[in-house]
Amino acid sequence: MDSITAMVSKILNSKGRIFTVSFIKKDGSIRVLNGRIGVKKYLKNGDSTLNPNEYITIYDLKNKGYREVNISTIISIKGL
């Protein structure tokens, strides 16, 4: 199993490729998200107020929306 640092590095260097990430949500349940980073098409005015050292913004392809994933709760990634 990859370390969290290695998984985050793979995500940040994905260059827009689609991948699957599994992580633990705030309520303790596990979520599997199919998405990609770098999508700007649906952005509205405003900036994220979350710390970029703790969260990664991923565009969820199924639900067509942006999701903030806590880096420390990432379990696995596939497709990268």
C-alpha cells in the first residue's frame, strides 16, 4: 500500500487524468469518488477557504460537483 504522501503526489501529478480515490468522510463512512483535478469549467466566483496543505479539490464526475478531500483520510487511489 502506498503512503499518503505518495498517493497525494500521484494525484497532484495526474495532469487531468481520471482516477478513483477512497477516503474516510467526516461522519466516519468510506466514500469512493471517481474524478479528476484541475477542472475549471464549473467554477464560480470565490476561492476555497480550506488549507491546500490539508485538502485536495477533486471534481466528482458522477455528481458533477467539486469535493474537498482531506489528505490525511485518503485510503487508496486507482488509475494513476
